[in-house]
Amino acid sequence: MKKLVLTGAAGRLGSYLREPLSKLCNELVSSDIVAHTGSLYDGERYVQADLADLAAIEALTEGADMIVHFGAIGDEAEFDAILQSNIVGAYNIWEAAHRNNVRRVVYASSIHAVGMYPKNEYIGTDVPHRPDTYYGLAKCFAEDLARMYWEKRGIEAVCLRILSCAKVSNARAVGSWLSYDDLVQLVTRSIDTPITGFTIAYGVSNNDRTPVDTSSASFLGYRPNDNAEQFAAEMFAQDGPLDPSDAGHMCHGGPFASVPLGKSGQAALKIEDDRKKN
């Protein structure tokens, strides 16, 4: 490809995507709302842009073959903040893709679009939306937006419902872990698969206790290699017995299912900020 655009490049997940994506195209344009991301990889340039600014996003994506959209607020927040970054921002990405004839958007959706389902229900990608937060609601909006732009305007989309892409630090992650290596493989397969149409795929590693059905997107060729079972004994001992009456323990969304709307769900997850340094 000639040009790929990566939003959210300054974020934790974006930091692991930049180098491999730079090898898939002549030019990788990395973008985020911050002023810079430090040193760049060969073939990469950085553009500061606000997702809520349609003109800026249209300029950013001009000439792009595909957009890998990992930008926006990555936690529960007050609705007005989610509205601008995650909802208006998603519209701006797809509208800019339409105006610039971009072929495909690979989108970082989330388990939180269906986070209120109990974990003892093994769910596929065909279940109705059941968001756990404003953050999850924004993921529902973007998935529906992606489907509409595919059916009305022919823009392909792969919506990756990521479960827990971080170092394993709690009992929930034994089933929900997506390793960084598997993340890179999943995004790469979402880019290099010749035809995707509109697709939803769960972003999770090959865990023994994975609580979601990943088979519907097997055509992408995604075959995760990592398994969180190696951490099970340590995490279960660390967290002790869990309360089945607590939605934060019982639901797919984890703490996002139990926090008040507008309040951080990540605060309870003990996520380490281990961004890749280049």
C-alpha cells in the first residue's frame, strides 16, 4: 500500500502498532492529539490532529488506502467528553474515509459494546449490543456507523472488539487477555485480507478460558499464539474469591459493568502503562 493512517499513535496500543504498520506501506501517517510521539520509524511521519475536527481528519486521511482507527478516549468518562472524541470522532473518520475514497477502516472497538452480558454466557459477534458505559455506547455507535457506511457507501470495516490488551494483572484477564504480539497479528490480518466487507472480530488471545466465540472472523487468518493460562494460579490467588453478585466480577465488561456512568473503569484494572519505546 502507498499510505496507511494510524490514529491513537501516542497511546499504549498505538505504540505497539507503529513499527509493524510502517512495514506494510510506503508511508505511515501516525496521528494523535498530542504534539509529538518522539522518534519515528522509517517511512513514518507524525501529524497532530483532533478527532473532533472533520477538516483536520479529512486532510490527514487524504490519499490513504486504509485507516487504522485506535484514537479517542480509552476509558469511561463524562458523556460530553465521550461525545466529542469517541462519537463525533468516529463519524469524522468514516466521513473523511468516504470523501477521500479510503477502502477500509480497521477500528478498535471493545468488549464494552456488549459488556453487560454475564461471563457465563459464551457470546458471539451476533449478540445485540449491551453496552456497560458511555464508552461502550460509543463503541456501539461506531460499529453501527461502520455497517451503515459499508452498506450505503461501500467502505469496508473490521471492528475489533478488544477484550483486555495489557499485561495480565487480574483474574478477569486470564480469559480476556490479548497479548501485544497477537494484537499486531490481528491488525495485520485485518489489513492484508483481500476482502472483508463489514466484519466484527473479537480481539483476544488463545486463552483456555476465553469467554467469547471467535470463529465468525476466522476467514481473516487470525490465529492467536499466546495463552493467559500461565498466569491463572497467580492471578486467582492474588484476587481471591470473587463475588458473583458483583457485576464487575460477573459481566464481560469487568469493572466497567459496575462503575457509575462517567467514572473510570480502568482504575480498578491495575493496567501498567508499558508503552513501547522506539
